[in-house]
Amino acid sequence: MFRPTMDSRIYLLDEDERQTTPGGPAVVGPDGRREEIPPAVYRAISHVLEAMRAGHGVKIVPLRPELPIDEAAAAIGMGRDDLRKNVAQGAVPFRSTEHVDWVRLADLIEWDNRRYAEQQAALDELMGGDPDDDETS
């Protein structure tokens, strides 16, 4: 699903997405050294380049594969009480320890993308059409 370039995104590679392909995407250093990268990493780098070329700053923060709910909420730009409510309703699987509730990053991303797609579909319906249709021609 397409999102505007300037939005916040979380990139996470599944085990099979971590592989590189000879002759595939690569990063070339100032010394000419070529390092092959997975296609999903290329998409992340492209997102960073587009934002920086548009004059925006970029913040890159590594995230653990499992996060406390408060950190997970911050990662997706949602209020922690709102995320807790959704987790309690079963929207995102979690596990509890004595003092902390944890969510897997992959589950969080999947839920957030699904939520975003549902919001976009509702907005498209409300606006009366498909935003990809160009009626200005």
C-alpha cells in the first residue's frame, strides 16, 4: 500500500527477506566498494533519501523485536493508553511479565498497517471515490 513519502514508517525484515541477490540492490561507498543489500533495505534507504532531498530531517532508531507497550505506542505514533486499549481488546497479541506487557514488533507493524488501510478505505469512501482515479484529464 502506498503511503505519502513524508510519513513515518517502520521497516522490519523477515528471515527470508534478509538475503541479498547477486547483482541486486546495493550501496556503493565513496571508495567505490559495493555492498549488496536486500530489496526491503533498498526501499528503506529510498524513503530516507526522498525525505532528506525534500529538506526534511530523518531519525533512525533501531527497535527490538519485542517492545513494552509504551515503547510500541511511541514507535507507531499512538498514545500509550490508546494502544493499551487496542491490545486489551485483542487487536495485537501480547505477553505479560510481572511489571510489563510486551508486543512483538512484527505483530504491531501488521496491525498498524491494517489499521491504516482501513482508515484510508473509510476516507476514500467518504470522499466518494478512488484517489488513484485521475478525473482531471
